[in-house]
Amino acid sequence: MLWKIYACGKIASALRLLKCSAGYSSEECTDFIMNYLTSRNIIPGTSLQEQEDSNIRNTASYMGKNFQVIKGFYSALKSTLNDRRQLEYSMNDAGIELCDGGRVVSFANGLKNAGFLSSCSYSKAPKRIITAQIADTPEAHRFISGVWLELWTHGRAMSVIAGAYSCVRNLHVTLPENEQFEFDILTCAGKNIFWIEAKTAKYSAYLPKYSRIADMLGLPPANVFLVAPDAPTCEIMQGVTCCNLEGFTQAFGASLKACT
């Protein structure tokens, strides 16, 4: 599917919807993003300013890198977000191989060290049971419910962008007709805007709305990404490039390459 993204990038370049160019400062790119939104009758509001500490970012990075192994425990933990009940997760019952068990335990310990679990313990083999409870804080709820994926996606996107760029996260905007919306990530590589959303819930439910907003922005599929664990490796749907964690980095890199 990567050839589709490359082709979309070429189409965008040919139509001169957006132009890539080197040598722009981060401040100029930020101004370009804001001015571009305004030109589309989208009014920018506030955005995320604070930087997460390294422990939180490292935990998010670990989750993305090891998601196929930890996803069972993560899903079980996420199911306790509302009542924050204590969870007992048996790796034996979940079919976690012995060689992978350490990674699940490391993930749980990472959440505890970041302050997102109020308690966490592990009963070694033969039981292989993790007992954990989510901390009763807004930060824990936000991280486990989906901020981790946004942080991972942001980190991967920044790892493949070369040269001057700017990134605006969690930007609140007012769309036409006074509709409120929040962009997860808007980044500017040179003078080329990319919009990236990261969702842990079923991705297909977001496609109609994101397709409509992509049209408002005038962005081709190669510049609009939806990253979700249950998405295909890389596939364009309703004008949006949908990627899972395995496919996003290469797909985003192909889009960048196509506009240079």
C-alpha cells in the first residue's frame, strides 16, 4: 500500500496544494500552520505546552515497540478504567510464552514507576500472575486510555522528519459552523502540513468525521494519518491513510520522501 501514499504525495505536489521547502525555522512553520488553519476558516485556540517527563515517554515508547506482546494485559487493564478495580492477569491463561512474560512484567513496572498504577505485584512461575490497580488520577486515566499512543506516534513521526519542523499537539480549534475539535498532532516539515490522529478505540468509527475535516483542510490522503492498533498495516480509506503501529513509521516516511 505504500505506493498509494507515494502516489498521493506526488499528486499533492503536482497540484501545489502544499509545497515542501527546506530552510524554514520552527517558528515559521508554527506560523504557517496557524495561518493555514485560519485561511480555511478554522480558528486556532489553545494547545498542549508542557513536555512529558522521560519516564512517561519511555513507557509510551515501550508500549508501542512491544504492543503485540502486551496488548492482552493492556486491554484487561484498560477495561478497569471506570471503576479502577484491582486486576489479576494470568499470563498462563492468556497464553503468554515464557520468553515474552518478562516484557509484560516490564510494562507493568513501567506504569508503576510512572505513577499510573497505585499497586503492582507479580507472582512468579508457575503462577505467573500480575496483580495491578490503576491510580486514581486524571493523568493515569488519560495515559492508559490513549495518550500513550499519541506520545508514541509523535515520537515516531519526529524520528523521521529531517530539517526544520514544528509540531503542535492537542490543538483546540473552532471549525466552521462553530464546531469544536481537537487535533492530536499537526506538524510542519518545511512548508508541508501533516495531520496525525492516534486512537486506541476502533478506528473505523472516526473515518467519516476525519474525512470531512481533511476536506476542510484541503489535505490529500498522504498528509492525513490515523494510527490505531486495529488498523491495517497501511491503507487509504475515505481520504485518510490508516496505519497500525507496525506500518506507520514507514508510511509516514514515504509521504515525506514523496514531497521532497
